[in-house]
Amino acid sequence: MSSYSPIQRPRRLRQSASLRSLFQENSLSLNDLALPIFVEEGLDDYKPIAAMPGVMRIPEKRLAYEIERIAKAGVRSVMTFGISHHTDADGSDTWNENGLVARMSRICKQTVPEMIVMSDTCFCEYTSHGHCGVLHDHGVDNDATLKNLGRQAVVAAAAGADFIAPSAAMDGQVAAIRHALDAAGFTDTAIMSYSTKFASSFYGPFREAAGTSLKGDRKTYQMNPMNRREAIRESLIDEAEGADALMVKPAGAYLDILREVRDSTRLPLAAYQVSGEYAMIKFGAQAGAISETEVVLESLGAIKRAGADIIFSYFALDLAEKNIL
């Protein structure tokens, strides 16, 4: 009797482009991508962000034009971040019905009603100290911040935002926002929770982009990057509080967390390819070390493969306008 065992030959399924396409397990399209945008009030012209080549602060007066451009390219969802000239200790401009948070959502929805508008719900761009909530001697006051998050959420919903996207990393923020929205009659406004948000060094370029004045760090309220079990717990807490979708941020260095959250929930799951991830690819390509397009697609594909339904990426518009996806 022969002891010969047939060789396993997975290469049989890779012999041609057609075969590779037929047996490809995951795919990536514009439907999977959402574009974060930075909008500055009182700005006369576009302002390049040196740490994020190709990304600019959009003057508020050009926002309607940009939303039309984004929609025409085929991107269907944006996340709005405002650069405010009206900061104070609590970020009170965010719950002003005529403040920047409200105006961004209103302009986007009036210009392109079918655009899905997600309003980043936080305070770091609107406070004089750059922290994500009410700052007391002992640090950020969680429960005082919850009240203000609810106020901001209602203003954004009234202005037309489809999703409230709390990124302040306060305990109980989803429940507080859901209660505030429902009490104000916005029962159909959804919550895209930054449910597992790490205190990451990959956010560095964002601080220039958003103009935050933070001194110190956010380690008392954002997650320790070395914690896996706590990361899963955070997302499951937000699901229990009523989140409609969850998010892991950052994406690339946390694919293990993304995969485990995906296995633990049936909710839609997003991942945020953050500013530092974008910058590394851009600067690596500028140095000639990598192919930008190929690495962008590979990195986004890895995020999708790990379990993301939606990917927030600063590359979304470029990929759309170049018809790469």
C-alpha cells in the first residue's frame, strides 16, 4: 500500500486573474467607506494640513461646494469635525442651535439630502483646554459631560444629522444621548458609537487638523492600548445602552480587537483609519518606499477582512475621484 499523500495545492485557485477574483473572500467598495471632513468657521480659503498631505480644512463658506463634490464622486457618508473660533471652558457652542455643529449638519443635508451625515459628538475642538468634556481639578467630569453631550446631540439631530457619533469616551454616553434624543422627539436619529476608542499615539496629526489646544493626555477616559478584554467590554456596554452601530478606533493596529468585537455582536461595526495611519502611508509613498494606491487598498482590505462593515478613511474621496473603487 502506497504511503504517498497527495500534495495540497492551493495555488490551483490562483493561476489567473479570473480564478483569483472568483475565489476572493472579501471585497471593498465605495459603499464601505465614509469620509471624515474638517470644517473651519471664519476661514477665507482652504488650509492645508501639513501632517496629512492632501487633506485640508474646508472653509465653512465652501462646505456646500465640497459636499456636492463628495457626493458626485460617489461617497455617500461624511463625518463632520468643526474647528471653532468660539471656544470656552465647556464647549457651549456645540449646543447652540446656530453654532458650528448645527450649521455643518444643516449645510450638508440641505445641499445633498441623500448624504448620510454623522456628527462627531465631542468637545475637544470647542473647549479652551482641548479636553473632551467639562474639566475640573480632578480631571474631566464624566457625569457633567454627559448632560452636555445630550444637549449637543439634540442640536445636531435638529439640524438634520442622520447619526450622532459620540467620541468623548465618557462612561454612559450612549444611554445619555439616547435618552436626550428620545425626549426631544428624535427617536429615528441613530447613534454611531466610538465604542472602543484607544488612547493612541496614531492620533497625532489629527490635533493639527482639528486645532485642539490639549495639554496633557486623555488616558483617564480613553482606553489603554494594551487591554483586549476591556476593549470588548466597552463595545458591549455601548450595545446594551442602545447604540445602533459600534466602532473601533484606530483600525490598523487593532485588527485583533476589531475581529473580536465582530464575533461578539450582531450590530453594524465600523473602524476608523486614523490620521496617523493616513500620514504614514502618505509619507512612505512620498519617500518612494511604497506604492500608495496598493498599500491603501491592502490596508483597507485588511480592515474589511477583520470584520468592519464601514471604514472611516481620509483616502475615501481620492479613491472615488480616481475611480479606483
